[in-house]
Amino acid sequence: MRLGNKVALITGGSSGIGRETCLLFANEGAKVVVADVNDEAGNETVDSIHSGGGMATYIHADVSNSDDCKSMIDHAEKTFGSLNILFNNAGIMHSADDNAEVTDGDVWDLTMNINAKGVFLGCKYGIPALRRAGGGSIINTASFVALLGAATPQIAYTASKGAVLAMTRELAVVHARENIRVNALCPGPLKTELLMKFLDTEEKKQRRLVHIPMGRFGEAHEMAKAVLYLASEESSFVTGTEFVVDGGITAAYVTPEK
């Protein structure tokens, strides 16, 4: 198994990419710490792992809260003895996030606190734990819009994911000699609840699909497989990267007609 004897903490583990990654990691031998604010769904993820014979535990954690982030790292070490993999995946896409003129400051602050500060806090408390374990892998969820900008205005989300990329690069360089690798996952448009609640008509879906060379939305389980590569020893010489999994959208992006 590719993650045998490894301990992995995954934020946003109650749904989407987070849940699929929790399940995949457990199947590959990892002991999984599921962190989320949705306690019911988070515990469902743990139950699914247990039913498959895996090992997992759940902890409530708001990644924008320093105490919660410290607690989730402590919980991982106390429960399973160490921490080898940290997947900073939790994030939001606020329905009121728009262009710079109309987006409210509170929407900006909330988005940055979860999407960017949440990654910072995860690394702040997670890096010492990885160091204690002799090294490990950190994966931060960014987005293809951090590379291109979004045609549909979502200024706070795009800026927050750009911040994730910048942090990832610096952390990778600073901690490379400590056997701590740091990479960013940049998904393209996915068929997840996070995006589909905005693309709630067939017309909206088709306007997005026209830019994707593969002609379909990605699936959360496909992102989980990319995260597995970055978490495993197969990527032992990979750090500081923008790991783009987007169906070709960044290779062929054009501005839509108004």
C-alpha cells in the first residue's frame, strides 16, 4: 500500500475532494484524521473508513481559528503517534463573491480567513509535527483560477487561491532541507457541490464546459488520486509545484463572449 504506516490529516474531509481523499488514503493504508466544521458529515466519512477496515478519527476544526488548528494537529499526534501528511483542503466559494466593486468586505475577509489563513495556520502548527516525524508532505488546495483569473468574477476566491500558491512556493523552499515537501493542487472545474450550486442551470454549465478541452467537469475522486501521488514517496523529488489537474483548461483558455 502506498501510504502504509503513514498518518494523514485532511481538512474539509466531510465532502468533495476532502472526503474522497480520506477514503482513498485509508484504502492505501494511512491512518486518517478527518477535520471539518460539519460534524455529522465528518463522522460519516470516518464511519465509511471504519466500515472498510481502515483507521480514522474525526475532530471539529474551523481552519480560520488558531486554537482549532493547533488542536487538530495535537489530536493527530496523540491519537496516532505522529503526523506525516497534511492536506490543507478546506475552503469556501461565497455566493456573494463578485468583482472588486460590489464584493463586500466581510465576504473578502471570510474567504481569505478560511482559504488562505486556514492554510497558513495548518502549516504553522503542522510543520513542527512533520519535523518531529522526520519529514513529510504538505498539499494545499489552490485552483486553476489562481493561474488564469476567473472569467466569472469571484475576486476574493481567486485572490485567496493566489495566496495559497505563493505560500506553497515559499514554504517548499524554506523547508526543503528538512525533508518536508510542499505542493499545491490546482483543480479545474469540478462536479462538486461547491461549484454545482453556482452552475445551477444547463446553460451555465455549458458556458463553463466550452472552455474545457476534455468537455466535462472533473470528479472529486480524480483530484484525490492526484493528492495521493503528492502525498506518497512516488513524488519524493517534487516540491514547490502547481500541480494542475484541469482537463486542459489552462492550456486552451479564452475569454468568453460578453
